[in-house]
Amino acid sequence: MSEDKRPEWTNQDEPDKFSTYIRKGVETTPQEGLVKNRTFRKKKVADEITCEQLAEGILNGDRTMLARSITLIESNAEHHFQKAQTLLQQLLPNTGKAIRIGITGVPGAGKSTFIEAFGMFLCNLGLKVAVLAVDPSSSRSGGSILGDKTRMEQLSRNPRAFIRPSPSAGKLGGVHRKTRETMLLCEAFGFDVILIETVGVGQSEVIVRDMVDFFMLIVLTGAGDELQGMKKGIMELADAIVVNKADGENKTSALKTKKEYNQILHFLQPATKGWETKAYTCSALMEEGVKEIWDVINDFQSTTEQSGVFADRRRLQTIEWMKSMIIDQLQNSFFHNPAIREMLPMVENQVISGNKTVTSAVEELFEQFYKSLT
């Protein structure tokens, strides 16, 4: 202990106020530092599950396999991408049998409360319900912020229901490409109804229209400015408008709002050919009006299947999905190109300093990109 030294930053005049010492280590030879007769073993890694095992588990109703498959779909690892596509290809013949319902609405309209009441109603009818709730993503971790399982406690405990909170990953509208593929997994699993809840409402949320059969807009009343909910851009995409929280003292106001929406819808072109979009009132809290909305969806499916619009919409959605995949792939190839990654910072600085226009910078980058491909 006598050879121990104090650090330079300690006050030598007041040694009792510092307990830190620099202690000299013990010098040993390399052999002396080894533990004799000790064997080191590598940590056993669980065998990676195959696509065949995942597909078999999903078709047999194994929820663990479904959850693992969705995690595989959502993975950003390059080596998981091809495996996920192989899994989807195997399950493709078992998809397309569920009714796909998109649900959007202004913040505070009670989307989660409505989905829980609606989902419980469907489960009580003997149907299997999957809820894909797209949450805003954390800018740091990329994970879900809201976590709909905590907001749908009753539905999450129902054995006929499956809730999967999914981070939006900053994509337009919060509904990214992986949500489509997750929806196919749920259909192969045997769910009868797929509910997709989006982050909010606005022009960016119209992307949900391209992946569902029935599009529902949930609005509220008593917010002060009723016209804020009457955006033509979102209303002309809806197959039904639900005025939620129609209970208590708010019921009269909700009926008035319903009438106003129906008057506006009368002058708009229907979102679906051969179908008249109408507004309805509902109280998710009191579970009133839920059955009426389900009857409307059944009527919609029956009408559009007879006219062929239902099948036509799904075909068009598949084509749009393919085009969006092409755009994503091109964007990914462009920004991961070594030549572009090297050149991009320099061009960005030229644009910021005003020495080059944005258009000429983009042309220069694409010229370099095409050269790198030859």
C-alpha cells in the first residue's frame, strides 16, 4: 500500500477527501496468466428456423410462428429479405380470403377504442380478427411509440384476435411496404378480418386506400371547426364515414354532424364504383352502432363482388404494389451505389453554397450512376 500513488488531479494537502489510488499491477508471464485445464466453448446458437417450418406453423395456426414470420418480414437485414420472399411465395396460394379494412381518422377521434369494440364484436360472432396498428416510429430506436396492445387490453387477450403494433419507420402515411406482406401472412394464418389502423389523417394517409377493400374514416364532433374534418381529398376516398363518440350530451351534435357529412357526400364522386358512401354514428365506448357498421361492410362486399369491382380493385392494388416496389428498389440501388455515395456529399455542398442548381446536381448524379452501371 505504501507504493500506491495518488492521481495528479488530487489535492495533496487534503488527502482525506480523496479515496483514489493508482496501484501497480502484478507482472506475470503469459503462461502464468492462463487457467490450466480450462476449455472454452462457443455459445450455442439455436438452429435458424427454415421457411418450410415457418410456413407449416402458420398454416397450422401457430401464433409463435406467425410472430416470428412477421419479425422476419420487418427485418432490415439484407440476408433476411430473400428468406422472407421465399416464405411469402410458399404462402401465396392461401392468401386473399379475408376482408381488408383500413381505418383512419383525426387524432383523438377514438380509432383504437373503436377498433377494440369492433374487434370484440367480430370475435363474438366467431370470426378471427387481426389488427395491424401502424404506430409512429421513434427517431432514435425506430420502434413503436404508442403500442396499441396497451390501448386494446380486452381485445389483446381474446384468443380469436391478434394485434401487431408495427413502427411506421418514417414512411409516407405510416403504412409501409412491409405492412402489405404482414397482411398476407395473417390471411394465410386464417384470419377472417384484417384491420389496418393508420397513424392519423391527411393527404399522406391515402396510401392505405391502395391496400384495403373497405376504407373507413373516423371523425368526431364538438371539436369547434367541423369543416376541418371535411377535407375533400380524404373524403372522396372513404367508403364510409363514422362519427364516433355519439353518446351522452354529444349524441345530438353527432347526429347533426352525420347529416352535414351526408349532405357533402351527396356532391362527391363515390370512392367505389356502384357504392354510395354514407356517414354513420357510433359510440365505441358504449358499443352502439358497431353492428350497423359491420352490416354496411357486408353489404359493401356483397355488392362489389357481384359487380366485379372487388376483384378489379385487388388486381389494381397488386399492380400498384409492384410499381412501388420498383421505385423502392431503384431508390435503394441509387443511394447504395459506391460512386454515388462518394460523390453525393460534394454535390450537396455545391447545392448548399449556391454554386450549383438542384436540377443540374441531380442530372450530374444520375449521369455518374449510369456510368457506374456500364
